Amino acid sequence: MATRYAVERYRKGEDRPEGETDVTAVGSRSLAELFGCPHDQFVDVYPVQPRHAETLAALTGLGFDLDGFEYFLSVTAD
């Protein structure tokens, strides 16, 4: 069973994602630590706060428009 980590982007006020980017390459332990969750309990969807966005941008090269969009880290198992 493989776990996938993706940053989903929602335009503020909308309930459908406008896009997503796979960030699995960052690594599950690094992501769990960033979001302050024990690795063995790191499942679900997590809102991306400014401190998360800054680190994710540095690790992935992603740009975050926190004024126009809301971002979430989605953890799913295949």
C-alpha cells in the first residue's frame, strides 16, 4: 500500500479544488514533522498555514498565494 501526499489548492470561498501538486517526494516523516503530527497517525487532510507554506515552498519550489487561495495537505493511501 502506497501513501500519497498532495497539496490541494482551493480558491477562497469555493468548495472544489482548483488543482493539486504531489509532494510525496518530500517524505512522510518530514511532512508529519512539519504539520506536528506523529508519523504513525499522519492520515487525513491538514490545512496549510503560512508557516507550512514557507517550508513547503522551500522544499518543493511551489508558490503559494495565501491571499487568493486556501491550501490543504491531503494524505491518501492507494
